[in-house]
Amino acid sequence: MWTSGRMSNAKNLFGLGVSLYFWGLMDLTTTVLSGSARPLSEGQEDNLSDKLHQRMKRSWVWNQFFVLEEYTGTDPLYVGKLHSDMDRGDGSIKYILSGEGAGIVFTIDDTTGDIHAIQRLDREERSQYTLRAQALDRRTGRPMEPESEFIIKIQDINDNEPKFLDGPYVASVPEMSPVGTSVIQVTATDADDPTYGNSARVVYSILQGQPYFSVDSRTGLIRTALMNMDRESKEYYEVIIQAKDMGGQLGGLAGTTTVNITLSDVNDNPPRFPQKHYQMSVLESAPVSSTVGRVVAKDLDEGINAEMKYSLVDGDGLDVFDIDTDPNYQVGIITVRKPLSFESKKSYTLKVEGANPHLEMRFLNLGPFRDTTTVHISVEDVDEPPVFEPSIYFVEVPEDVEIGTTIQIISAKDPDMTNNSVRYSIDRSSDPGRFFYVDITSGALMTARPLDREDISWHNITVLAMELNNPSQVGSVSVTVKVLDVNDNAPEFARFYEAFVCENAKAGQLIQTVSAIDRDDPQEGQHFYYSLAPEAANNPNFTLRDNQDNTAWILTRRSGFRQHEQNTFFLPILISDNGRPVLSSTGTLTVHVCSCDDEGMVMSCNAEAYVLPVSLSRGALIAILACVFVLLVLVLLILSMRRQRKQPYIIDEEENIHENIVRYDDEGGGEEDTEAFDIAAMWNPREAQLVVKNRQDMLPEIESLSRYVPQACVMDNNVHNYVLAKLYEADMDLWAPPFDSLQTYMFEGNGSMAESLSSLQSVTTDSDQNYDYLTDWGPRFKKLAEMYGATDSSGVLW
């Protein structure tokens, strides 16, 4: 039989339900738990099975063990003792301990069965261990008792203080809250065993925060303890709460936490204006919606409780001024609602009210939550420009009004008390055509040019009015002039009409439909009347039918037209309108006689026998004729150029050849590719424009240089400046020819590198001139050498 070292407390162990008793047969237990490796025989197994179903006799007892935590002694802590009834004290029984913590936390004396704890135990880390015990025959190793489980529980001691795991706390409560208003609940936890003693029984108390707040000792609920706590006096509170275990008894452990409590705002303060009278001023020229001034009502509350609504409740300026609330700064902004006039009213008085829009019923007794102040506004005088009455003019004028007719009297006056004289004028940017004129003193608007509705039907001009004594003060008004239509345009054909009639046409056949247009725009609409002109009233070939829909038909009166007799007819048609007075015009319809096929398709409208293909259109015919004409012009131009090339260049005997500029091409044929012109034309460019000498081989690119000379260059007698100006003009001309067409020789004379190009200072006798050096210049100058070089009697050039 197993017995523990704590059997004296058997009643308590049974109460906890942890005592278990096992009975069994000694021989059966020895057989089953001997630990022998020999297998049971078949007969032994049957015998063992029969005995297990029988009631077993208790041969050992084991109990639950308890041990205190946090043992601090140097020797192993004795836990208990295991003892078997089979143990005779001779050491033949060996006790073995296994399970949780066996050999590490707990050890057993295998001879005596004493159990010791060899490590410091902490219930908060582990509250119990489950172990197994077994008694073996030391000699044979066979089990002497059945193996059994038992529990070692760690008994708690008060070694943990309460802790506020969620601290520190932040809470808020409305100001002026009643006493006992809940603020926040704090909770402390104790790691000790709540089922054993008072180690985990926590009691709350307040260390700091009285007399404003209190705490429930059992629940940790914090409440207000003082009435009428005002946020405007004190807003933040720091409350320290203590939690103590052991029910608050002496020797218990304690922990603290901080609770930061803020009083939230309520609307318990009415707004008040810091001053009961405001003085403001505004210029009479201040535009509508401009700011006059600001008023503010102070409110000690904040947020939504400090919001303000300003309004005008009384005064003589309710219709002239307005007030708006700035939501960011809670100020009232007084603005101009209507234009001001110092001459009409110099001052205004307003009564302004500021009120809280959000009220709390329980604080209405602290009100009223509104306040008023008086605002005096003075209007200051400024020098204002003239003002037109009315502010806009609309005038209707017939387009046939005579020049100088007054169409409107424009009136403006100085709004200031001085009432200066006004002078009128027209802003010419609004009347660039200068159709109108305004009298400078009377403001009479008159026509200055004939009006034409068909050209400009609306005129938008601006009339200016200026103070005589202060020209900087200028007012303006817009005058819209509508030009009314009169019947001053005769109707005319909508386009050029050209009709064709077949030679085989029948009498009464429609050959053309004509219509007309009229630039006029009568109110009753356009209506045209058509008839043949008086000179064609008895036309034997064609007649006209007015369709009464602004169109007319041209019909043949006879049949049998012949091209060879007359291939073209001109039919004058008289068109009249319905205006007053009635205007008319005569349009001519050209009718061509054409040869047609049996289906009425035009084949040819010429009298010649040449017949155009049926598919050849009128546009194609015109294109062919244009090409032929261009070819003829080109041929004539080529012939003319050849004829001019063959004409010899004759030098005018009276012309001064020393004032000529000779132009050479980069490549050419010598004398045949030169062109000379008179430099005297450059001295008088105006006359040079009338007589233009073109270079024949460069037509039409090169023209007289003086044609496009600016006036500044034309009046300049300096040939050098003139030539430079023309060279610059040629450089800037994108259409100039891509080659040099003018060689300019300047600065000739003794001081130039080329010396003098003139022969005026040369010797006058031919004998003094020697041109023998030309023979050394090569084949290109052979002709000159033959003409001017010296030859001997045999004809050989020297």
C-alpha cells in the first residue's frame, strides 16, 4: 500500500477530489508491473484477464502534494514521501519518479521515497506538475506496485503587486457636470491566485485629484466629486489612482496609474462685445461688396460653442450695408451693399447683434446668449468722374440720315458738390471709321459720315465725359447705334446667268430659271418682280414668266434657231423690288445657240463645223483655250527677246560714258554678256522709277534698283549710302536671283587700290599710250592686243 507523507490531511484531500485509491492483488500486480521482458503465456493471459475483472484489493495509496512557491532556502525543499506497504525497510524496494519536471524540478530518494524540489518554484509561471510513481523490486526490477499519477500543486503567496495594464489613462468629462458623473473606469490585475487567500483581492483609492474626483474602491470607477467645475478656470487634471491587494490590509502590495482628465467645453458663456460703440469710415467710391470694417463678440467657450452669427437688427443703413460672419475667426465683416454717395448721405448708424447659434437648454439661465453693439459709419467725399444718365444709350438711325444730324443728346454731370462743367468726346478706338461726332459742350451726338447698313449695321461707340477743372476725372458711357434699313439697293441677279438653247428647240421651252438678291432687308420681306426690259418687250425669240416666288422662267417664243444665222442672244431683264421707293436694275442673260443631239444634249455651241465630243465639258474647253493662249504668249515673248538681242547697242553721243557702271556675269561671253546703264539715274531715283531698264536675259527677276528705294534713301544724295541700302534690301529679299547682278566700283581715284578707272587724266595722244603688255596676258586678251597692240610692217604683233 502506497502512503504519502501528508495523510493526516486526508479529509481536505478528499474534499478537493484529488485522492485516488487503487486496490489489486499483490501477485497480480507483481506479475503485471514487474517490468520483466518475458511475454505472458496464453494461459497466464487468460488468468490475468479473469482477475482484472474481479474487485482488486487496495494495496497502495497516493495523495496530492502541495508546496509553497518562491522558496529561498539553500537546501532542497521537502515536498512529501511515497511509501509502499510492500516496503519492509530493508531497501529491497526501489522508488522511481517520472513525468513533468522529474529529475529537473523534483527528485525522489529511491530508497526512502522522499520527494524534494531542487528549483525555485513560481506559481505565476506554472501552478502544478503531473508526475508518475512506481515501486520496483530492487533485485529483480519487477513492479511491486501499479504505476500511478499524482499532482504537485504550487501554493500561492502574495508576491505580485496589482498592475494597471492599460494605463496611463486619458479621459474627458463635460464641464459643469453634476457630482457623481462617471468619468472612466480603471482596472488593475494581480498575478496571484484569486482562489487562495486575499493575495489577489484589489482595493482602489485616489492619491491625487481630490476634491475634484473620487474612485470606487471596489470597481475602480472614477466620478466627479465637485460641482460646477469650470473649464474656463481649469481645464486639465492629473489624477493618481492606487490599487492595493490583500484587501487593502497592512502588508499588501500596491500599484498606481495616472489618469489625465480634461474638462470638455459646453456653451455656458454668452458672447459679449468688448465695446458698445464702433466708429468706421468708408469712401463714397468704395465698390459694392468691399469691406467697411469688422466687429467681434468675445466668447470664452471654444469650438462649436463659440460659433457666432452676426446680423444687422436696426439702423438707417440696413439697405446700404450688409454683414457676413467669418467662420474661421468668428468676426462680423461689414460690407457695402449699394453704391454710396457723399452728396446724398454722409453717415449711417447700424445696430449689430452677435449670437450663439448652438444653445444648451440647461444653461439658458446663464444667458441671454446674444449681445448688441452700435456701429457709426461715416461716408468720406472723393472727387468722382462725371456720371451719365442713363448709364447706357440705344439709338436707332436710318441709314440715309444726312451728315450732321443729331441722333442723340448724351448727358453727364459731376456728382460732386462742386458740380464742375463737363466736356464730351468720343473714344476713337470705339469708332475707328469716325462715323460720329459729339459736341464738346452740349453732348449732341451727330453723324459725321454717311451710314450704310449693308456695310456696318451696328455701331458700339464709347462717349467720354471729362471734368473741365480736373481732366483726370473721366466718365464713359456705351452708346449702341442700330442702323435702320432703307431701300437704297436695287435687286440684281444672284449670279451671272448664261443659257443655252438647242437649234431644234420648240416654242415655249424653258431654257433658264433666274433669281435675284437684294442687299436691303425690308421688314415685310423681299419680293421681286421680273419683266423684259422695255427695249426687249417685243422680243420675237424669248419671253419671260414671273413665278411670283422671287424667280422667273425664260422661255423660247419660237422654234428653229440657227447657229450660222445668230449664235448668241443678249436678253435684258428688268428686276424690281417692293421697297419704297421701288428700285430696279437690268440684268442681261446671255443665250447661246447650240447644236444638240436627239435627246437634247448639247454638242457644240460654235458656228464652225468643228464638233466637240459630247463628253467634253465647258470647263475643259476653257482650260484648252487657256493653254493655247499661254503657248502663244510664250512664243511671242521668245521671238521678242531674240529680236532685241540682235539689235546693236548704240551709245548715246551725249551720254557721259565715264559715269557708267558695267555689270559682268560670273561666266559669260565677253562683250556680248555686258549691260550698261546710266549712273545718272541713281542720282534721281524718282525719275528712274518711270524708265526701268531690265536685263533682257534675266526677265522678270531683275528690275531697277531704285524701284523699291525707301523715301529716306531716295532723298539721300550719297551714292554710297544708296548702294549700301539697296544691297541690304537685296540680301533681305527672299526672291532675289541667286547670282550677282551688279558690280559696284567705289572709292576710285588716287587713294584706292584700283587707282583711277577714268581716262580723263590720261594722255590725249594715242602715241603716248602703249598696250604692248596685252600680248602677255594670254589668249583671252588676244582680241584687245590685236586692236590696240603695235604691229610691224609685216603684220606681226610686237
